[in-house]
Amino acid sequence: MEPELGSWMRALPRAVVYVAFTLASICVQSILLMLRLPQARTFPRDYHRICTSILGIRIAVTGTRSKTRPTLYVSNHSSYLDIPVLGAILPASFVAKAEIASWPFFGMLAKLQRTIFVDRKPNHAAAHSDDMKTRLTRGDSLILFPEGTSSDGNRTLPFKTSLFSVASLRVVNKHGVERPVTVQPVSVTCVALDGMPMGRFLRCVYAWYGDMPLVPHVWQLLKLGGITVSVHFHEPVDVELVGSRKAVAEHCWQAVSDGVSDAVAGHSLKRRRRRFIKRRTEETVSNAA
């Protein structure tokens, strides 16, 4: 059971603002999609940026995001909050399990963001890989959660390899040159609550997994102060050098798993603190001079 933290006096206004803003955004995105306007691709990113602000989520980004279109971003998954976190910084659509399409409210939000829904059963993988290939060929970047489920946020579960077949896809860039699709591993880890490092036993206030009831988890989250989520972009994978889809999946898993382990151990926070102290020292010296 999640620890009882925070205040309902913080949660209630957040909930009201989030619901009101989301309902308005649903209307806007529906119109953009109906009119087939190009803003339908970019509006979800603006929506997620504002939602993370409403929810008190600070995103600490390290590494360099691939600017190549299309890119297949491969990430670990521990919470429904991974969606607004990654959606706020990536101009991409998500790949989600098929049952999410039928979820009340969240299923509609996923559809409005042009999510690709996949049935992860092996005998259905080929058809859904074709859907992903079509979108990648059109230049749409995608975000894949290959664990197939959410974890407790302290570790990275093994990656399922079936959907990595799209990594072998070759696309034509804007210069007319054919190249392999870019694959970039991404580690997402909740690392701090109100600026204090978050230990493994508190990470459940962010992570949503197993048989946790959704509504109490959301309410607990709304009651909390500021949450810091670390997002680390690893070096893109050279698919032609790595080889098979299983090798690509293993390479991505190792990179993502190492990134999560480092963040859980606090290494990324320590590096940011050192950079902050160094910058403040340099500013102090400069002002004194």
C-alpha cells in the first residue's frame, strides 16, 4: 500500500484544473484531427507540458535526444505518468497495448494522440508491426515500452522482442537517402520528492504496477509536492552494426537498465548537483571580479 503523504488541499485544486484543462484540450485536438491540420501532431506535446506543470512534475533531462525523423524511442515503463513525462519532451506518438483503447477517458486521450494500439500476442505481432512501419515510413516518431507491462520503477524488466522487427526498417530521409530507422534507448526514473532523493520504498507513489487500484493511486499523487523525474537519452543504436532484432532489444535493455540503476542509486542527481555547484562558484568568482 502507498504511504499516506501530502495534502488533499493541494490535490483538489490540481484535480479540478487538470480535468478542466483536459476537457478543453479534448475539444481542441478533436477539431484539429477532424480538419486534418498539422497542429494535430504538435498539440499533444503542448498538452503534456502543461499537464506536468499542473501535476507538479519536474523533468530533468540528460543526454541528447535524437532529432532525426523518424526515431523509435525505446523506454522502460513504471507508471501512467511516463506518458505525460515523455509526451512533454518528445514529438512522437506512443505504442500501447490494445486493451488501453477501451479504457474510459484514458483510452480516448490515447486515441486523440494518435497512439498505435498493439496486441502483444506473437501471432498478432506481424500486423501491428506493419502499422508501426507505416507510421515510421511517413516520418512519425514512435515511443515503445517493450517491457509489455509496468514495473516498480526500481528495475527494468526484460524487453519483449516481437515489436523490434520494425528496427530493421529502412526509411528515406529529407535528402532522399535511404537509411535504417533511428532507435534510441531512453531511461525514465522518478528520483526526488520535494527535492529530496526518493528511496526505493517511496518510488511506489510514482510507479503504478501489479494490482494497484488506479483512483487511490492518482489521488495520492495529486496530494504530493513536487516530483522530479529523470529522463536520460542514451546514444542511438546503430542497427546495422548490432544485427538482429533480439540483439537490438538486448542492447536497448542494457542501456535503459543501466540508466535506471544509475538514477535509482542517485548518480544522476549527484552529477547535476556538482554541475550546479560548479556553475554557482563560477558565477560568484565572475561577480567578484
